[in-house]
Amino acid sequence: MKNCNSEFIDEVYRNASVALLSIKNVMDSVDNNGLRTEMRQEYDGYDNFIRELSSYMRDKGYQIKDVSKPKKMMMWSAIKMNTAFDDSKSHISEIMIKGTVMGITELTKILNDCSCVTDEKALDFAKRLLALEEEYEQNLKKFL
């Protein structure tokens, strides 16, 4: 049971961490004040979520695994390449929406396949992150 709970909460943590890193990597390419404000709010939302989740994980004895350096570099270079020739608010919004939808998909999959998870608080964290990402997806659409 512990392993199932641990793997589940690791996925939730990773999902939020990747989202936070993605926003950080693309933020300096954003000139539009409205989109920049939206991204700052999303960054703060993920950051607060990760802090709360990290605290819970430490309290429960779960190991916190950060995103690996190679994955961070791969994400950074993919975002830089994707915005090098088109840094319009519409294009950046599209990139952010695609990333958010990937996060929503991953969370939905793990929530649909969590029969061995007994940690109700971990399940709650996943549901809260899913709701947060669905809200962010909707918010980003106005910048397309």
C-alpha cells in the first residue's frame, strides 16, 4: 500500500513541478501584460500548491523527488525553440494550454486508476490540482 500511495503522490508532485518550471521558462518571453499577469497568478498558484504538498509529504515520510536536471534542460530548450520565432501572446497561450491539457490528462489517468491508493489526503491533492489546471486552461483561452 505504501508504495502505491508513494508513487501516486510522486506523480501529483511531478505534475505540479513541471507546470511551475514551464511557466518559469516561458515567462520572460511574454510581453503582453494581461498574459503576464495570468501566468504570474498561475505560477503563484502552483508554487503555493507545491509548498503545501511538500509539507504534507515530509510530514508523512514520502520522499520528494525533484524534476531531473536533464528533464529541466529539455523543457527549457523546447520552450526556447518554440518561442524563438513566434513569441506572440496567442502562440504562448497555445503552448501553455497544451502543457496544461497534458497535466490534466495525466492527473485524470492516475485518478481513474488509483484503486490501490489509501491516502485520502493524496487523492484530495490530486483532485485539487486537477481543478486548478482546469481553471488555468479556461483562463488561458482568452489569450488565443
